[in-house]
Amino acid sequence: MEPRDLRRAVEAGRATAAELGLQVDDVIVVHDSDRVVLRLVPCEVLARVAPSEQLADSEFEVEVARRLTDVDAPVAELEPRVDPRVYVRDAFAISLWSYYEPVGPEIAPADYADVLMRHHAALHQIDLDAPHFTDRVAGALREVNDRERSPELSDADREFLSTTLSGLTAAISIGSGGDQLLHGEPHPGNLLNTRRGPLFVDLATCCRGPVEFDLAHAPEDVGRHYAGADHDLIHQCRALGWAIFSAWRWRRDDHMPDRAHRRVEGLKRVHAALDRCGLDRTRDRGRSRTGERGVRPSG
């Protein structure tokens, strides 16, 4: 967030928790992007503070958390000392969560796969109206295909991303063995190693799709320990994930820190992931601004 908005977000989170009877002597900014995550001490509460335009996303995340907690899923829980809902203050949507102190070493691939399988099993038990992963792709395509939304994206990179997003989505939809409810972005930043064991956070990305879409966000070795995973499909999903990431970084209104670096890095990651898939390079259409040949998914 911009410094002024960040100050307002911090105050909104602090004041909301204090009014609910939680003791807040200090606020630590844990994460700052389009929304911020705050650690409130000494009450040890995690406040997720988003612009009010993201109210629906915050409410969706709270609902996902409530349902998953009911089926004993390995997820972070909402703060039990207050009502489990989203609070609105000063144009911000605020949800309050239990704080978990990180412990132990990095989660081993086999343990990562185990907790993700347990998470998928829990997700399979709940009935929830969630978007499909293709809806996320459609959102990325809107940004890429609209010059006003992404004015700094070169023509070559615009065509490259558009073709990659469309082609991979079609290939994954054909190749997947079935869809289920997913976390959506179970990357290492969203899996905490706690005294209760590994717990997933950031549940607002919940969507429907093949389990390989989730596995593509995890470290590569994790897929080798996930029973029944289609490894070729994981590679395709990983390339799609980087294409979505890159598309969002080129938005005119993107506020991700270090955006200029992430734009270039994102495009390079897409090219590298496509190479890993062994996709056809014979139908390229010019050079992208990363200096590599444009690629079109085969099939």
C-alpha cells in the first residue's frame, strides 16, 4: 500500500481489535501489498486488512475458514475471542485470526505433500460455491488484452501472454482428470510450520480445478510425494501460474512492491516453465521484451 494508506490500515486494524476488547500495545506489519497483514501484540492476533473494495473476498475467506475448521482441516483459525466475521472501518475490511509462532525447520517435501493431501480431503468435505481456476485466467486475460489496463506491456509480450494463458487453459482443462475444491495458492509463503503442525493460511484464493493446479504452487519435490499426481499436468499448471502472475504485474493499478523487477522476472519464469513443458516453439511470433522468442502452447 501507499505509505498514507498503510498508516490508515494499521490504525483500522489496531482500533478494531481494541474496541473488541483485545489488548493492542504494538502493531507489527507482517506483509504489505494490496492488503496488509498485521501482528497485534500482546493479544497475539493476526489482522488481515484489505481495502473495502475487497470486502467480498474477505467475507469469502472467513466463510472458507469457518467451514474448514468444522472439518478439522490443517488451516489457521479465526480468532476465537471475537465474532468470526469481517469488520469494516475507515474504508477497510478487517478479519481477525489466531497468531501462530513459526517453529522448526523448513517443511520437508513428503510432509508438505501429506498436509496438502489432508487439506484437499477436508476441502472435498465442504459444500462451497467457489470460482473455477479458469475464472482467474479470464481475469488475467482481461488485463493483458486491454491496453488501457496494461499500457506498458509491449505488443510482443501482450501476444505472448495472451496466447500462453489461452492455450495452457485449454490444454489443462482437457488433460485434467477431474476438478475439486482447492486452496488456490498453497505456496510456501502460505504454509506455516507451527506447534500444531503445518497450517495453511490465505484462504481467499480458494477455487475449483485439478489438484495439480495446487501442486504447481508448491516446491517441485512435493509433487513426487503426492499420490496419483500427473507430473506433466503440474508443469503445465506451473507455467500457467507464472503467466497469471506476470499478467497481474503489468496492470496499471498493480501495487506489488518491486513491481519493475517482478515484471521482468515473471516473463522469464513463464518462458522457463514453458521450456520445461517441452511446448512447441515453431509457431513463435516475434521476440518478447525479455529477449526470448515468443512461444505458443502446442495442441
